[in-house]
Amino acid sequence: MDAIILQILNGLDKGSAYALIALGLTLIFGTLGVVNFAHGALFMIGAFCAVTLSKLLNASYTTIDETKTDFLGNPLKVETPYVMDWFGPEAGAAIIDWSVPLAILFAIPIMILIGVIMERGLIKHFYARPHADQILVTFGLAIVLQEIIKYYFGANPIPTPAPDAFTGSFDFGQLIGFEANQIIYPYWRLVYFAFAAVVIGAVFAFLQFTTFGMVVRAGMSDRETVELLGININRRFTIMFGIAAAVAGLAGVMYVPINPPNYHMGMDFLVLSFVVVVVGGMGSLPGAVFAGFLLGILESFASMGAVIDVLPGINQIIIYLVAIVILLTRPRGLMGRKGVMEE
Amino acid sequence: MLGLGKKDTLLLGIVAVLTILAPFIFNPFPVNSAMAQFNAGYPDLLQRFVIFGIFAIGYNLLFGLTGYLSFGHAAFLGVGSYAAVWMFKLLSMNVIPAIALSVLTAGLFAVLIGYISLRRSGIYFAILTLAFAQMTYALAYSVLTPITGGETGLQLALSDPRILDGAASAEGNLPVPGLFGLEMRDSVQLAVGDWLFTFSAGYYFSGLVMLLAFYLAIRIFRSPFGMMLRAIKSNQQRVNYTGLNARPYTLAAFVISGMYAGLAGGLMAAMDPLAGAERMYWTASGEVVLMTILGGVGTLIGPVLGAGLIKYMENIVSKINSDILHGWFAFMPDGLEDFIVSIIYPFIGKGWHLTLGIIFMLVVIFLPGGLVEGGQRIARLLRRRKSDKDEDAGQAKTEAAE
């Protein structure tokens, strides 16, 4: 039992990332009808927003402290981050420590801006063209974005730690009545899951309970009628693209402490997220979220030792295998709607 | 000639001449000159041009004719490579049986994947092929290690049985692939003044195979079968309404294009007898998509051009570093030199992927027909310039006719 709970927990963090990216993808597809292959790149840019902020906060000047010496006997050089000067040493240290969560505030406007520029500048011109062209041009864009990041940040992963309060693990098993040391789970992964749940909830609430969201939903189901009512649906869809970009970016920001970001992390996630979208059903938002968690948890179960002994290599292919089976038996995906992308 | 129209014969002829003369054409700079690093005429790179040319020609038979966008074609290339290396290990170092087996294996593999994937079209087809290719890649790295060599890749060994030729060559070294005694790495060097040209057996063998593949592709393009595939691309529903089942045609196209990929993989192994799973990673599949689109999808010569361009950039442009750039712009005042170098630098050398991505986007946005369409547009523009001059005369004639 404890092993099962542990695997479910392990699946949650990857599942959260899949769900967030897939949610953005399917949001873009549902509103604009565009297959966005650059969505993984947006995830990556989000992660690098966190890296940038952490580097900015760590920007420091060097002073020489004559009273101390290093092991060679030279005067010790002391690096003081500017933030510590501005906010005092304790508050400054706390800000640096919390750079990753702070990056959320930093990333949201940037990601929305990038998303809007992308939609207005490039994708707008591709609505009338076939899906293959949309895939190809966004694939090209993904390469370009990825190379720009590689140019500025290098090819190596950049470790960026979580706040001290959330490093380390805790005994999740004891919390729900198991013996000690049965289910040890890192704090940050739980934070990530909670964060993902909040973001997903916020997106759904936004679509469900605001007038803006209502118009967007109306536009998703019948664009022409909404336009005939005199509503500028294009502008709203552009904003939705920005929001989808922000969702992917936030997924990236918070993923940084779990896996040090490198320039191709977006591509790695993109392939899986597409599979997630297809499994969940093209254009279905709950489907994307559900399939994201489902596949994340399945993947984690498949990497259990007992399972690998029976079916060697299953952990590598389980997601693709599920996708193939789903596509062939339920062509619309688990929760796909009728009439969306039917060939 | 050979069952081709006049234009196609001319095209095939031009490609053949270019292939034969490639060691000269791609080697325009003397050995010790500053530009020598732009020489692409060395066998290793020339072989890659033609091998990826074959891969792209085959991909174009699927994507260009039927419009099915496959994102998993590198799997066939990888399977072909493995099959060829196994043939080298078990049977003989002769390349003919190795390549035959790689084409056959890739074909069988394509039947299997195609049969399942082609049940869907559009984006779903792309995802299905991608999923299969990624599965193949993951399995080759993990469970299938006894067959594929896992992370180290599949290599020849002295202990291999090699039923026909014995395990090792006379000197006790690892044998090299050859064609009835002609070793693939044999080459003849010709020095003309400062120029040094290398003619390699491996290149000419691959070149010959590419010409055959190209000829076959032309025949397929012009055949009723090719016509059928185009009909499926332009409107599959109408094809169905006329009572035709599109599936066998698309499956045949998929298998043929998989066999082309297997052929390319087999040739790759024949030039350098090792095979690794990284050849099957999905970025490799993405690369062949780039090649085909860049050159001109649905055209005959486009994919070969695209393959050449990308491989040239990968091998030559990527070698330019900032010292060389400073050397080029040394004639400028210092500040301007640094400024220009700092602008150009991100786009070349290690950043060549960025240039590739930008070119690719521009092509998709403005030139959906790729470089071939670009060439055609320029040609049309020139022709119009010329005809502008005699336009008045032409107008007078038409007016008279009316």
C-alpha cells in the first residue's frame, strides 16, 4: 500500500508539469485552432525566467575585507549582493532565497507579453493555412527560441535551488498514519503539485465564472456567431494565447528546483505533452488535465522495480504505448468532443 | 530515355553530372588558402550529402505526395543501420547483402508501423509516428541492448562469425565494408596545382545508389500510382467518394519511403560500420522534415538540395569561430570590426541551428515551396524582365488577333 501511495506521489510532479503544458496547448488549440509546437519552448523560457531572476538577485559587488584572509593569506574578497544593501542583510538574504517563487511574479507579465507577440506577430498569419504548416512554423520557432536561450545561458543545466524552507524531504507516510520512513517525499514536489492545482483551478475558474471567460467559451464553440454579435473575439483569443503561454511559463518556473533547466528541456516535454493532449482529447481542457496526471502516475508506476522485472523497458515506453492504444480505440481521446479535429 | 520525359531526363542528367563532379565542385579553394575550411569536397561530408539526400527523397515520397506528415522517420533509418551492421557481423563485409537486408528490414518495420499509424491522419498521424519512433528509440537504448548495443552502439568485433569472409582481415585488424574487394574507404587523391581532390569509393558507391533512388523517385512521381497519391493529398474524401480505398496507396507510399530511409541507414553503416540509437531520436526525424521543407516539398530535386544545405551548414558553417570572423573583418576600424563580429557571431559557428531555424521559418512563411519555388520565382522574374522589352510588339499582335 505504501509503495502504491509513493508511486502516485512520484507521478504527481511530472503529471503536474504535463497537465499544465497540455492545458496551455489545448487552450490554444481550442481557441485559435492552432497546433503550437513552440509550447515546449514557452515552458523552457518560463524556467529561464526563474534562472534570470535568481541571477539578477544574486548580482553583487566585491569588496576586500582586510581583517580576514583566505587560505593563501591574501585579503578575503567578500561578495555582497546589491539586494542585501538595499533591503538589509536579512531581508536581502530572504529575497535571494525565495527567488524561484518570486520569479512567478516576474514571469507572468513576460510570458503574457511573449505569448501576445507570438500570436500577433506570427501565428495570426497561419490560421488559414493547413495544420501541417502551423506545426512546421512553430517547430521552426521552437528551434529559434531554444537557440537564443542556448546562446545566452550556455548548454549546461543551471541549478537553481528552492527556498531553504522547502529543500529536503518529509515523512508523508506518518501524516496519513503509516509507519515512519515508509513514504519520504520532497517538500518542493508537493509545493509543485499544489501550485499546479491552483493554476489549473484558476484557469478553469477564469473561464467559468468571468464574463471574459464566458465569451471565450462561446467563441470556442461557435466563433462566427460570437463575431456576429459584435464581439471582437480575436482580441480575446489573443489574450487567451498569452494566458496559455503564462501557464506554460509558470509550469517552467516552478519546475526549476526539481530539474536544473537546460535549453532543450522544452522539446523533451513538448513531445510528451502532445501525447498527453491527444490522449486527453484534442480541445478538451479537463481531458488534458486528467490525461496529464494519469500519464504522469502511470509512468511512475511503470518505473517500479517489480513492474520492470516483469516487463523490462516498460517505463520507457508506457506513455507512447498508452497513446497508441487510445488513439486506435478511442480516436477522439478520453474526453474529446465531437467535431474537433476529426481528420 | 529510360521511360522519362524530356525534362526529367535532363534533370536526372544534371543530377548525375553534379554527383560525379561533386569532389571538384565542392572543393573550389586551394588547400592552404584561408578559405580551405569551406571546402566540402572531402569524402565523409560528400557521403553524408548523398545519404541524407536519399533519406529526404524517400521522405518526400510520403510527405510531398500524400501530405502525411511523419515525425518518426528516423526510426527506419536506425533500423536499417542496425540491420546492415548485423549483416556485417554475421555474414560478410560485402555491402550488397547488408544494404539489401537493411532495406528489407526497414520495409517490414514500415509495414507494421504504417498499418497502425495510417488509420489516422493529420496531427494524429504525426503523433502516432512520433510515438512509435520514440518507443523504438527507448527500447533500443534499454531492453534491446543485446541486439542494438545500447548506449555504446552496435560495433564490429573480431569475434564475429562472418560466415563468408572469416572474422578478421589478413592483418588481424577489423575488416572494413567493401564491394567485392573494393573497400568503401579506398580513395584516390589528385593534386592539381594547389588543389587536392579526393575521390572515394564509398562516395561514388553511395552516389550511384542515390542516382538509382532518384530515378526511381521520378518514376514514382510520374506514375499513375504517384498521381493517385497526389489525389489523396488534395482531397481524400473525393477519392473515397469515387469508390477507391486510399489506405493501400498511403500504406504503399509509407513503406516505400520507409525503405528509402532504411537504404540511407544501410549506406550509413556501409560507410562507417557502427550504428547507434541516437540516429532514431525524434530530432533526427525533425531534421529530415527540415530538409524536405527547406528544399521544396513535393518537388523532385528539392529534398536533395535541402539535405545538402543542412549538412553543409552542420559541417562547415558550424566550424567558423570568432577568430576567423575577426580575420575576415580585419580591414575595418577596430570598433566597427568588433561590433560587426558581435552581431554575426550568434548566427554562425555553434549557433548555426539558430540560422537554420530562422531560414526554416522564413521558408515556411514566405516560400511554402522551398528553395525550388524560390528559384522558380527568380527565374520567372528574370524572364518577365526580358519579355517586358518585346511586350509592345506582343500587345500589338494580340490586338490584331482580336
